[in-house]
Amino acid sequence: MPLSGDRVVANHRDCDTLIIMEACTYTLTFKVAGAQDLKVPMVSGESIWEGAKKANLAIDAPCSGNGTCGKCRVKLLSGTVDSKETRHIAPEEYRDGYRLACSSTIRSDTTVFVPSSALAYQNRMKVTDLRTSREQGVFTAFQGELRDMGFWGDQGLMVVRVQLQAPALEDPMADRERLLRAAAEQIGTGASIRFSLHALRKLPQVLRSADFSCTGVLRQEVDQTYTFLDLFPGNEQEPASPVLVGLAIDIGTTSVSILLVNLQTGEALAVGSAGNGQIRYGADVISRIIESTRPGGLERLHKAVTDACIEPLISQVCHTAGFPPERIYRVAVAANTTMTHLFLGVPPEHLRLEPYVPAFFDTGTLRGADLGLGVHPDAEVEIAPGIGSYVGGDITAGAFSSLLFKKESLSLLIDLGTNGELVFGNGEFLMACACSAGPAFEGGDISCGMRATDGAIEACSIDENTLEPVLKIIGPPGQKPLGLCGSGLIDTIGELFRCGIINAKGRIVQEGNRACRDEWGIGSYTLVYADRSESGRDIVLTETDLDNFIRAKGAIFSAIRTMLTMLDFTMDAIETVYVSGGIGSGINVQNAIRIGMFPKLPLEQYHYIGNSSLSGAYGMLTSRKAAEKVLEIGRGMTYLELSSHPSYMDEFVAACFIPHTDGTLFNLDA
């Protein structure tokens, strides 16, 4: 039976028929710059992308391996694969060995080279960095607001230092009871104190290593009930003495950020971030939910975010701060609904099936040992509650950190990431919804799109006379551009429209050196020529890309309009707009308004608030009252399911123009 692509039948003398060949096993070798070769066993017919998942190699594939994004490019060095030519790879590149990993199936022992662009999401991911002046300013202001509201220092943890009398024949009281008696004298009459197993196991050695002086970490459970969590030798305040340390975690669909905090002072000791290891199973939550239903899929997804992502980050920040992970006595986690389910190992499959019901909104307080986290086994783990299938704890945490819940004025929170989530309201009510903006803001569905990593164009301005662009590139000085990230995409389309290069439908209407049409009549604008790009290829924005992005921005604006209309408000009712999320830091609000993504409001009404999910988790971490307030916000928030709202599709269609079919919304002639 003849096979397509690169198949060479003569190479497989041991396989007489196709059926037998499918059982043949081969070795797939990945060569990655700056790393050791990775080898995995493969069955004939499996794709290179499937092999990458076996090797725990996160090759970027925002389309979930459907062959539509063109991001999983690899170079075939040796071996035989079936791989048809695709529009994502030019004929000359195909002859040089370039293939899409998701569309190339193994037919022999094979070696491929993985370029840095295919690993960019993991190796170059730019996420919230509290060390930058802007992020630090936002975070410091939030700390002050927490203190002003009384959400501070009540995490229920305390440190006691005691000196005990050593036991003797005439005083043979057990170590535990001896310590409990001394601790009760310090805490107060009526206190009921118990031991965790972790502390009990350490007790004999700790007491005898420092002449029966010790320092204990206790947690107040309810009323006057306390639990010894940990014990350390000595009772003096020394550098080696325990500091109460906590961990705030934001689990995003694309990236994960964590913050190590001194719970006694609120100081951020270290921050870490990385790409979410689940990305190898798809860029969107639906792909991951589907993967979770396959044999072993739920466990793979759980480990991809815990073992392969969060655990290394915990080790990293603890090493930076000089504290062992077992000193972490409290953890707060904020994540969207799907990520929360996968983090806990709870099946999320019903989130995508009507009537779209999650397994839980609130988990109650969990323990570090329950989740297998490399922290103190009895550490309290608080999970921010969700309110709907596609509005999760990241948004309730964001509603808390943006302080929408206590404002008199009507405010709008726009959280931009892999999807868009919105919250509107004030201290009297809050309504939230999620819109299917698709992966465009993260570089998916855009031929030259990429995530916000080194080499990404994050800002663009175009000279309306010469049509020449001026670009701002993420990365060190001299970094060559590789593609467009979300903020750069917004800028570029806004500038193309301002200069009259594209019309309201996203079609090229002014041609020149950079704006032109190909032999099939498809218009495009070249941002970077091949000799100046990192990949050696032109960076081109096509009319197809424009169509995809216009739908994404239309989803955001139509969601805002639908929510306001349902509440009988107009756009003018919005007094403040808070923009959060990884993409938010680089957004040119004026261009976002120009293309009809954000409402036409004075620029001073827009405020960037950084990673609102991580800030909310920080608040929950440092205060039990704050954690209770986040739970209260979640319970009181109204969830709007846009897919079931009758006017949403009409609003969406109307918003799929630049800026909108109703020009009066942007002070234009209708």
C-alpha cells in the first residue's frame, strides 16, 4: 500500500504489510539547543508532537495539534516521516527539512531539531514581574489598601518560645505534655493545644538538641484551639529561627506565577513564574478538558501543573529567599475553574457539557499533604472560589484586589489572558462573565503571532506618510523580532487603521512597499523583513490574521455591551476601568479604543492593576478575613452565561468591524 509524504517503504524490510508496520517501534530523538538530547520510543504512525508530550518537551501548539497555527515547526535531521506540505511552511523551507510536529508521523528512527521559537512559551515567557517599577508600585499600593481595610496579619499563625525543665526520675512527664503545659501558660488559660504528627515526630530530638529550649509554630483553629505545626531548637531570636512563610499562587492557562511572603511583615521574599506545563496538551481549556477524559489524562494534566511547574517554582523561590519549603505554613491559590479542577485532580469534563456544571465552587480549607505540595504537610491551602464554569477564582480574587466590592462608583474589570473575563458593578452588586475571545491575545490563530516572550513585538507605531513601522521588542538590547504578541497586535492593527492602510472590515486598501497583495489577492502588511528577523522569515500580518483578531476583540466589546444592556446601563455609566492580566501591562489603551475593543471613555478612567489574580491570592494569604471576603464576593457575584443570552450573538456580529457597525459608540458618524 503506498504511503504519502516522506515514506520510503524499502527502509522497512522487517515489515511486510502496513498493519505489521504500525506495530513497529522506533526511536525519536529531539535535539534542543543548550540541552541534552531527548529520546523516546514511538510507534509507527505517531506524530512528532505526540512524541514531544512523551518526552515532556513543551513544543508550542496553540491550536492543540490541529495543524492550523503553524507554531510547532521542527527540522527533520534524519529519518522518515509522513508530512504533507502546508501553507505554514514555504516550499524552500520544506526542502530544507522543516515540518510541523503535529502533522508529521513517524515511519523510522527519526531525529529532529527543535528551534527556540517552538519552545518560546516556556523558555522565554514574560510574565508579571514584581521587580519592575510599575508592577512594584501597583503591588505596594495594594499592600497599603489591605492594611487600611484591616485585612492584615490575621493568618492565625503564631510563634512561641519556651524553656522547659529537663525530665528526671522524679519528674518523668512525657515530652509532649511537658511542652503543652508550658505553651498553655504563654497562650493563656483555657487554651486547647494539640500536636500535628509532623511536629510530634520532631519533638524528642528538638528538645534534646538545645537543652529543652524550643521554638514552636502554632496555628489557631477555632476559638482557643491551637495546633503545633512545627518545632525548632532554641528559644532565641536568631537568623536561623523560623519565620512564618506563605505562598501565593496564580495558575493561569498559559503561565503560573508564585510569590513567597514573610507572613510576619508582608514582605515579598521572592517571585517566580513559568509557562504552565499543561500547554503541551493544548492552549485552551477545552482542549485540556478533552485530554482529561482520555485514559490517564487527568493525572497527566495534574502532574503537568504540579510536579513539572509549581514544585520547581517553589524550590526556586525558596532557594532565592534562603528558606526550606517545609517552612511554608500557608498557601493561597487563585485560578480559573478548569485550572482549579486540574490542580486538585478533580475531573473537569462536565464544565464543557450542558448545563456546564463544575464539581465545586468552594473547596473549603485543604492541607499541603492533601495536594502533594512540597510545603509543610499541615499548611492551610486556601483556594479562591469560582462562580461559574468559565469564571473562576482568578476573577473573584481579581474583584477583591481591584476593590470593586467596596466602591460606590460603577467600575469594570477586564482581565485579558488566554480568554477574556469581565466584572462590572460596585459595592452593591457585581456581575461577571467570560467571553470566548480565542487564543489571539496569546498569539494563536495569528500567522506571525506568539506569546509575550523574548523576540515578541509588544508595541508598534506606523508613519502615515511612509507606512514604515517603529517597533518595540521584548528582550535584551539587540534582540531581533520573532513575531507579534497580543499588545503588539492591538497596536499594529490600531496603527494600520489610523493610517488608512486597512478599512473597517480589516481589508488592505492602501498598498505600498509593505502593504501589498499576493497572487491569490490576499492582502498583507510586512512588519519586519526576513534579513532583520530572528527566524530569517518575513513577519507579516495578513487579512486572515486581521479577521481572526477582529473576532477576538469583538468578543470582548460585545460581552461588555451585553452585560451592560442586561443591567439597563449605557457605556457612560462606567466610571473606572481596571485592566489586568499579563497582556494588560503593554496595552496602548488609545489603540484598543480605536479598534473597538475597549469602550470610548476618557483615557484617565483606565487603570492597569497588574496581575490581579496573584494580588488577590496575596491578600488571602496574609489575612483570613481577606480569604473570607473573597469567598463572600464569590457567593454574592452574579454569573452571566453569554452563550445562552439571546442578544449576545447580535452584539458580537456588530462588533466584528473596526471599530463597530455603530460608529456613534466611538464618536464617529454612524
